[in-house]
Amino acid sequence: MKLSRYFRDHSESYHAEIDDLTSDSEGHYVLAKRLAEKRSQINFLVMMMEESPEMLAAAFHQGFSFPNTKVMDALVGKEMEDLPDWDVLSQHLKITPWAAKLADRVLQEPMGEIIMAVIVGLEYLHSHFNGTVAPVEASDEDDEDAEDRDDGNEDEDGNRDETGDGRNLDEAGGDWMEEQGFDRKG
């Protein structure tokens, strides 16, 4: 499975959101209660759906099942602008009645179809990979980015120039410490 940057970036936030909802400060399990609160706040959450889709997605937690994992694997490999239409995607899901009602509300928004695809992808990753980011295969885009970052700025010992001025991080750190009045180590 290839995981897009979009889903990779948002899946960790989604997992943290669900983890935060799971227990209170005293360690008591309160997930059901907090999910009910989230679901009652759907009109507020849709206002944040573009900036923080994981906040809205939490309201849908446990609202889907995924009989066709190949379709879901393909979904989480796509960037946001390439996500499928909701009408197509929803045919590959089982949606609980309460989640269908929430989805109807989200779909009233201009970005609703896209955000519903995001929500489904985040919930799929969370439920099938135990809240961890799914295994990632390097995409062609990642390979190109790695090549772009490989600027050949290494010294004779193979240390990368991460500072952009010909020094590696150890040298730059030593220089900074010396400027602060500390003795250079080694």
C-alpha cells in the first residue's frame, strides 16, 4: 500500500484526537461519552473541516466498516485533490445509520464530498492499522523530493551540510556554543 502525504500527515493527528477522547485525566474510559458530545457538535465541526479534518472525522469514529480494503488502500494513496466522488466511494463502505445522518450534514457543505472521503480514509487507517501510520511505500514523488534534497553538501567525512553555509550541524552547534561563552568540546 502506498500512503499519500496528505493521509500520512493527517492520520497521526486523527489517532491523537481519538486517543485524547478515549480517557479522561484520571484514566477513566470515556470514549463513548466524548464521541456522543462530538456528534452533537456537528454543525460547529463542519466549520473547521478544511483546516482540521481530523476534528470532524472523530465524530464519525466507528461509523464505517470496510468490506473492500483494496478500494480503501487506493483511497489513502491519493492526495486530497485526487479523491473520488462520495457517490462512488460510499458504494464500497458500510455506514451505520447515525454516521449516514452525520454524512448528510457534511455533504451539504461545498467541500463536503472531499471531506467525507478524507474522513473515511482516516477512519480506515485508524481501524486497520491500530492508530499507527500505515506501512508506507516510497512514491515517485518522495523519490524526487529526496533527490532534490540531496544537494551533495557533504564534507570529506561524509557529514551533511545541514546549515546551508558549508558547515555540518556539529560544527555549527560548536560555533554557537562558543559564541554563548562556552568552551568548544573536543
